[in-house]
Amino acid sequence: MTATASTPSAPHPGSPLPNDLEIARAATLRPIAQIAEEVGIPEDALELYGRYKAKIDVGRLPDADRHGQVVLVTAISPTPAGEGKSTLTVGLADSLARAGKRTMIAIREPSLGPILGMKGGATGGGKSQVLPMEDINLHFTGDFHAITAANNALCALIDNHIFQGNALGIDPRRVTFKRVMDMNDRSLRQIVIGLGGAAQGVPREAGFDITVASEVMAVFCLASSVTDLKERLGRITFGYTYDRRPLTVAELGAGGVMAMLLKDAIKPNLVQTIAGTPALVHGGPFANIAHGCNSALATTTARRLADIVVTEAGFGADLGAEKFLDIKSRAADVAPSAVVVVATVRALKMHGGVAVDALKTPDVGALERGFANLARHVENVRKFGLEPVVAVNAFVSDAPEELDAVVRLCREAGVRVAVADVWGRGGGGDGGDDLAREVLAALEHPGTAHPLYPLELSVEEKILTVVREVYRGAAVEFSEAATKTLKQVHDNGWDGFPVCMAKTQYSFSDDPSLLGAPEGFIVHVRELWPRTGAGFIVAVTGSLMTMPGLPKVPAAMRMDLDEDGQVVGLF
């Protein structure tokens, strides 16, 4: 284990820290065709989107015996202080490449809604970024637009079918499939469509979700091939007849056009890090609503091209990592050989009771109290048959005694640990060398990853297993509506699906204010949504929304173009 905690690099006294956009623009990118050639992607499998972005036609890749090991990066429960999981993912991959390992990254595409709202992007930060970050954080190669179009084409076809005579007997009151857009807009959560007279359609209640919360996005990211994509799209249940029989996209005949609209989007996107490590950035389902992982196709493609694939699951290990292992790993051959749990001094202090505006003041006592959250996540990873490595993502404001305290606490818990300064020194520099050594040591003795529960359990038992084993809750309380859906799930033969918990990311419970490591609480399941195309049952807890709203002062209000057409205010 790493014996000491290094102090993160700091700028010259009095000099401001450069922002991510300035660091990204100072980087020198290589043509993406060179990056592709170095990992064995033939020219005829590469579809260029300018000089620095490309799509990969997976069907044109040569057969390879390579079957790279997967390193899954997850984190403690998120806080407003930030954990820098994407930054750590990029920095770790750069450090592994620096150590001479053939390494690739497989991560999600950012959603425009949170970028213009308050969250920021998902391309890392500082000297550990995936580039071109402006393109990736905005429209990139248009994948999310294609997913939005495919989703909304189905909605248009549903309403047109009802208007044109309704041969399937669709009950307009029981259409469960919603329109989407990749934007935070609370005013569209519940709407009424078809108003204005008989020629304008059949009036009914409807609504919008954000694109990254949609079933089409989940299907897109779980599909193993174009054939599998078409089959999954066809299995989507979009509503019910008057006698409550479920109706699928295949019955409507809409699967073909949806697949057609996704024909280019389904190809993984190739870009590079500041240090030149190849990265596949593809798909982007939310982890507090959907399964929170990049496309299975991108991860399996990276395994064919690299010896080590560093991938990421959204939010804390109780959400993204649990779903990676219980959902994504069942659907695709992507089981991890090692897991990295990211923590920061700042976030641990918040879990220990320190307010955001007091985080710069050293407080080892609060850190020790907040360590319970990290310890819980470490215990949970072990329940899946894997031994985690803790990565302490260092900030300039961290006091040496605080970094030393985290290392000491991890050592006492018997878990591998390393401090990483990949924001300031970069994984392409020496900022992630200690972490890379710990991960490589873990990969020499990989665990045997396994799901938390067997699929033979009932949906209620699966939910209760996650609540008790991962969250440490005492019980599950189902609403009247959820109880009715449980019967529907059983009657329609959907019991064999895994569950996808839709829960606040800020707490192990469904109450975002319960920080640290609470126990003995009740999780309230408000609704159950059968996602028969994606192949899981979503359990909606607490007050979670599938269409976020914007904050009082959205991040979009500081964004602009300068006189040279350059983006300003993005980060």
C-alpha cells in the first residue's frame, strides 16, 4: 500500500488556477486517425467527424484474441464538494498507459441539461481531460439527438395510431411512454396533448423526461449489436389496451424506423485524453434513474483493443456500481477485475458534518466521522466478490494531515489506497503513478465478480436485497400504485428482470439529507416502471424526478461565444 500521502501540486503564490477550458485549449491534440492506428483500428473501420473525433464501425474491426481486463471506477456518495470521479478515471488510465500498459477508456457522454444547469460536464478536469472537451460537452457527434429523435418518433407513431382508428385498441389513459428532450425543463413534466379540435389528435395527459432517463437510452447502452438493439427496441412496452394487455413497439411496427434513426449513433465514438490515451465516449444514462453506465458496445470494443479498460459508473457505488454489476454485467461480457472507489477529503468532511463554506479549514475529526461513508462503499464492493482500491483525489486545499488521515483509516480497514493528484499533475505526468501501481497489483489477483442476487427472486425480494445489503435499510414500503404494478409484473411474466433502483445519489437512503452511513431506515417505493426493452424493472423511490429543473441561476447564464467564435464560460 502507499505509505504516505503526497501534497497536491499548487500554483505559484498569487497566481490563479487555470480553468479546465484553458487547460484543454493549451493541449496539443494528435489526429484521431493516428490514435486509431496505434490501437489497431483499420482505416476502413474509422468514420471521421473532423480531425479529432471519429466513430468506429465495430463490424469492420479485425478478430482479436485480446480480452482486456476491466477496471471499474466508482465513488463515495456524492456531495456538493465534488469527488472528481471522471477526472480520476482519465488520470488513472493515463497513468496506466504511462506505466507501459495498453490502456483505453470507456465512459459516458455528458447530458446537455445538467451542463447548462449546475452539474458541469463529464470529460474530467485539469490535466486529466478527454478532448475535445467543448465538443463532447455540447453536441459531440449527435448521438443524443438521434436517441431523442428515435424516442419521439415512437411517440408520434403511437398518437397517430390512436388518431387513425386505433386498431391495436391502445388505451390513451395508459400510454406509459413519454417524449424526451436533453434539457432540464420542469414545465414539461406533465402536459396535455391533442388539444384544439378533432383534427389535432386525441387529447390525453402526457409528459417529457430528459433524454438520458429514457428507456431508449438504456436500450442503446445495453445493446450488444445492431441486431440486439432492434430486438430490444421491439420489446419496449409503450402502453396497454383497454383490457390492460401490454403493447410492444414490435406490435406497433415502429422498431425498424427507430433502429434506422440510431444507425450511426450506435457506433462508439473515439477521442483522446490530453496525454493521448484513446477513449471511447458513448451513451449516457443517468445513474440515479437508469443504469448509469456507458454503452456495453463501447466497453466490449475497448476490451478487444486494449489490455486494460478503465470505465466508470455514475454517482456512488450504491447506484452506478451496483447497477454495473447487477444489470450491465449480466447483459454483456464486461465484469470488472478491479474496482476503484474515489473519495476526497472535502466530501468526507461533508459526510462528517462540515458545511460547504467551511471545507477549507482542516478538520481531521470530521473526516474521521465521514469515513463511515467510504467504509460502507468498500464493504459493498466486497459483497460483489471484488477487492477495491481507494483513490484519494487530492485538492490543492487539502491539508497534509487530512490526506495522511485518509490513508491511515484505509490501511486500518485493510483496503489498498493511494493519493492521486491527477488534476494538478495529470496521469500523463506523475500524479497517478501511486494509484496505477495499486491498481496493477489488484489486477494481478482479480476477484470473481458476481451479482448481488439471483434473478429467480421476486421483484420485491430483489428490491429488499438491495435495500438491506447495499443501503443498510430495514424495510421497503410500497405505495398503493407500486403494489398494483407488482401484480402486473407477475401477471405479465416480468419477474425475471433485475431491478434498477431510482434513488437520490446523495444518501444511502431515499432522503438526500441523511449523509454519512445511516442505518435502519425505510425505503419508500413510489412507483415501479417495467422497462421490457432494457430488461429491468425501475423502482422509483422518494421524490426523484425524471425531468430535472434548472437552478435559480443556471450555469447557462455565464456561457457565451466571444468575437472569435470561441466558447466562454463553459467551465
